[in-house]
Amino acid sequence: MISLMQWLKESNIVNGRNLRVLPSKKDLIKLTELDLSQYKITELPKEIFNLTNLTTLDLSWNQLTEIPKEIDNLTNLSIRFKKFV
């Protein structure tokens, strides 16, 4: 399984949104909103489920076929999920 930091480095998140500096793990823990829409994601890194301060996660327009049950651990989370029609 790829780590969240490695996944961020290798994904279009760094290139597609002009992210110049990758956040530290310490800063990622503080993350409250994460927009992963339109990246053709097929699987979520398990470390996302450790972001306990996350309140909004946008997974719209990706290629996910399922969302792992671990998502239930993020009790304050609101998920946006729209599939391409």
C-alpha cells in the first residue's frame, strides 16, 4: 500500500493544482477540507482515514468503485461524490 505522502507526490495533485510544497504529515493531520475531485482516482490511500479533523472530502468525478468502510472513523466528515454520467 502506498503512503499518503508518496501518493500526493506521485499524483496529479501536485502538478494539477500548482502545489509547490508538499505539506508535512504534521500539517496534514490539521487538514479540514480535501478536494480530490477530477483526478481519476481508483483507490484511496488508507492514511486518509487518519485525518481525524477532516470535515469535507470531495471525491467527485473519479473512478472509485467503492469507499472503504474505514471512512466511518471520520465522524465529522461530509463527502461529496458525483460520478461522471
